[in-house]
Amino acid sequence: MSDALLALRSLLRQPRRTAIALFAIGFGVVALLLAGGFMEWIFWAMRESTIQSQLGHVQVVRPGYLKQGAADPYRFFMPDDGVQQGYLEGLEHAQEVVPRIGFSGLISHGDATVSFIGEGVDPAREVALSRYLVIVEGVALAAGDEGGLLLGEGLAANLGAKPGDTVVLLSTTASGGINAVEAKVRGLFFTSNKEFDDVALRLPLSLAQRLLKTQGVHRWLVLLDDTAYTDTAVAKIKAHFAAEGEALEVVPWYRLADFYNKTVALFGRQLGVVAGIIGLIIVLSISNTLIMSVLERTREIGTLLALGHRRRQVLGLYVSEGLWLGIIGGLAGVIIGVMLAQLISAVGIPMPPPPGMKRGYSGEIMLTWSLIAGTWLLAVVSTVLASLYPAWKASRLVIVDALRHGR
């Protein structure tokens, strides 16, 4: 304890140099917090957008549907007795269970005919899974609407269709024939994925089943009240289906979110590089500060050694100085970083449209406890590592030469 207090007093004796060192540490911590917090917000926004506009937290399908369902969707209809869907609706933390049917075909309006990827949905249940599906024209599908549909903004532009227009859908049926239905365009939507909006449409489940001449669905999407419960819910559902002998596959959202996973991996590597650069800056600045301190206090170190201080005590003294710099500079950087993050988030960060999107957005800074603790720990570890070489140099001084220094 006495060595730690002596180290703190030594830092206070050189206020200018100490202030410069603390500024370097604090600046690095603030920069890493803001950069990491912005990436955390991007990850959170992408994750929730993907879950609440497309995938849900958990999907229950027939085995093989995800790989072969596009080629032969009629082999993979779910049980229609309502028992398993009822179990999912009563699952702990389950907010909604949404049935969907997926298909593809051709859509015509006037002289224009293009291909589409369609989803048959229950409008009443889809409200919870459409928070990030933005209606830009017209209205959303209403419960009981059996003759309307929603077009992706890009698909509507390719067709030249607008709300109120009548379109014709053509698709193959479960028996292998061809069927067509007419539907009214109720509205146009966009999501965070432009490629999806260029080919996607949504229509009521009853209309999709009439087009395909079937009563089945392909997927049950389970929306939870918190993303953190995803793995727990998956484990419970798998255990239940295994006990019941049901041949159903339970898929968490992150297995389906390929773009999200690749984005997180890319940004995570970039943040790691930034953290490494900031750590190197801290090491170099603190090492330089403490080496200068050793040069200026050579006679003082020699006196301590002459009075009986062990070399490891001198080593510990300088390491303690580095530790104090890391603790104080890290805490100051965290406090300033948190305040700046709240201020920036309140104002918003105007961002241009990223690749694959047509609209910009307003970003925020999301600080998590793990990010704050990790950044502070980086500052402390960096300063301790930076102090090792100056501390070793100080502890290896020859007593006679140190006492003669400066004379």
C-alpha cells in the first residue's frame, strides 16, 4: 500500500507530464468507446430488423425445407392438427407464433410481367413481425382482408404498379398444375434489404392457399419478448418435439441471417484493429513518459537502492505508476465517453444509405457493460505493459553510477 501511495505521489510531482499521459489514455478510451458503441448499435439495429421483419427468433420447419424447399415446397408442409402450434403459442417468453407459406411465381400488371417471391401471412399475427417493414404508400394488410397484397418498393417500380391497382399472380399448385388469382395492391413497403424489396410481395394466407390450392403452411415463426432467450427457447422446443416424436427442425434466427453474420465478423475484425492501434499508442506514450521519469529520477532511485530498497521494490514502484495512470486515465475516458455517447445519441448521426439500401438513417451510440469494461481493462493492461521496460531499467541501475548522475 505504501508503494502504491508513493507511486501516486511521484506522478503528482510531474503534473504536466502526467496530464499528457492521462490525456493520451483518455483520448484512446473515448475513441474506442465511441467507435465500438456505434458498431454495437449497428449490430443491434441489423439484428432486430432482421428478426422483426423477416425471420423471427425461431423457425420451425420440416427437415430439409431450408435446403430443398425452394425446389419442391409442397413436400414440406407442416402438421395441420394445431397441437404443435398450440405448444409454441404457450411457450415461455413466446410473444407470437406466425404461420407462413412461401412460394414463387409470376406477377403481371398491364404489359409487365416479372417473377416474384411471395409470402402468405396472417395479417393479424404479422403485426408483431412487421415493425421494420415500412409502408411507404397505401396501407398495410388488415385482418380479414382476403383480396389484397403488399408489394416491395422495387417490385412495384418494375411493374409500374401503385396502391389500388389490380395485379395477377401466376404460380404452380400442389398438384403440379397452374393457377392464377387477381389481387388489389393495398400498399408498397421497404425493408433494410433492397434486394428483398425488389422481388418480394406479401398476401393474406388464405389468398396464398387459394392460389396454391392447399391448406398447409411451410413455417412457424416464433417471436420472443427478448432476443436473449433464443437459445433457451430452441433447446426447449427441440426437447419437446423429440419427446413427442415429431420430425421437425428448430432453427434459430442467426443460422438464417447470413448477411448479418458476415457484417458482424467484418466489423468485429475492424474494431479489433482499432483497439490494437489504440493500445499501441497508449503503450508508446506511457513508455516514453516513464522512461523520461527514470532519467530525471536516477539519483532518487540510487538513493532508494542505497537505503536498502530491493530492486523488485523499485520495479514494483514504476509498475504501480503505470497502473495508476491506467486506472485514472481509463476511468476519465469512460466517464467522458459515456457522456459523449449520450449526447451524440440524443442528436443522432445522419448516415448515408449503406450498400443494398436506398435510404439513409440516423445512427446512435450503444454502450454495453462488456464494451465499457473491456475498454477500461485495455487501458489498464496497456499502461502496465508500457511500464515494464522503464521499471526494469530503473531496477537495474548501478547504485554508485546512479548517485553520481548529474554531478
